[in-house]
Amino acid sequence: MSIPRNLISDSALVQEVLDLLHGNGGRMMFPEIVDRIFRLADADEYVAASLVGDLIGEDPRFEIDAQYLVAAKLETDGLPLTDIEFVVFDIEATSERSQLPRIIELGAYRVRANQIGESFQTLVNPGRRLTKFVAALTGIRNEMLGDAPVFNEVAQAWLDFAGDAVLVAHNSTFDMPLLNREIARVFPGYRMGNDELCTVNLARSVFPDLHSYRLEFLAEHFGFELTRHHRGLNDALTTARVLLQLLAESTSQGARTLSDIRSLEPVRETRSPLRLALDV
């Protein structure tokens, strides 16, 4: 099975190599890496390069420069915000306490040059019945999911739509791990490698005095209506509209690139499920 270009290894060891490079100026010689990662102090350059090469494969986060492994720079970081393509998405999911949530709907909009463009939407059969709570919250019924595709039948279409865009979600600490768990069921050992942006974090940075960062509150704050809340495509559209407002405010505060946006975003904190729910 060929691996789509926007997937990267989910290996903790590969991530350890990347973190090591970032902590050492972005480049290190292969024997140094092998010494730190594999605890092999006497490996020669050829053996070290082979070990590291086998580990990272064709992972786009790395580049090879002669005897050095280099952490690749994200192309999007230095681009003007109006030149960046965003894919704003929202997920609806099951909610049983005894099981990990599964996606039941995925909706998304493409945003570029301050314009909201084409959309992507699909229901997803989770392979289990919905609770009454989720059915009432979303309006999605078990009968609607009976004929819906399972995730592995829509995964490639989603990856094609997402492409290399920056993925945006309202409370991405919920949506991205859930999405990547589904991706890993189809492509074991892989996750999406797209850059990410969280509208909750960005809103907290540029509007620090708001008393709520829930999606419906932000929609009201910016003067537009949130319709059919807790449906994937509708919430994705609202999030896209919120994103445009946040990007405009970020620009007024001096941000010109995604790297500038990163400097505005607060450091992500580990929050309880209740705290996460309050921001959705």
C-alpha cells in the first residue's frame, strides 16, 4: 500500500530524532545522532548514516546534507498569510465512556487569500450505535449512518482534499488526535504531517479578555449566526469565518506570516475533558 505524501511516521523514535535536531541547532552528524538515540558510541559514519536513514525513510521533516541530518524548515512558516492554504475542519464523534470515540461526520472548508472556498463533507459509519445523547446533540441518527462509508473508504478522499494545507480546528487538541487515530487504522504507524492551527488558542492570544472561547460565543462576538451547531460542515464553516476574523486581528497586531502567528499562540496546556468541552 502506497503512503500518501501528507502522512508522516508516528514513531516515537523518529520524533525523538527530530526533537534532538531542534535542540541542537537543527543539524547533527550521523554518528552523534546514533550515539544519542541508539547509544552506539563507536559507529562509523557509514553505519550511522545507514541506521538513521533506515529509521527516517523518506520522512519530509528531514533533509540530508552530506554527513549531516538536517531538520527541514516548514515552507509555510515564512509565507504571507494570504498565500497560505488552510483547510478548516470539524469532527462529530461517538461519546461512550468505555470506548475511544469514533468519527461519525467530517466536514471541511478550504480557505485561501481571505476567501472561503470548496467544501468536503461525509458521514462515517463508526461500527457501533450512537448514544441518545450524541443523536440528540448532532441530529445524526443511526439510520443515517447505516449506509454511510466506514472511514477507510473515505480516508484517501480526505487526504487528497487536505493536501499540504495547514489544518485548522476549533480545539484541535480534540480533533487532531481523533482524526489521526482513524488515519492510523487505515495506515498503521502513520499520522497526518500537515501543519496545524487551533482557533481556540489563537482567539485566546489575540482576544485575551473574552469570557468564553466557545464556537457559538465567538460567532456571536464577530456578528454572525451559528446554524445547526454540532454538524460537521456547519461548524467547519463557522470556524472558517472565525479564522478569517482572527487572522485579520493578528495582522493588525503585526503578524504577517504563520511563524508570526505561532509567536502569538499560547503554549498548549494539558486540559481536562471538561475544559476541552467548554471551548467547543
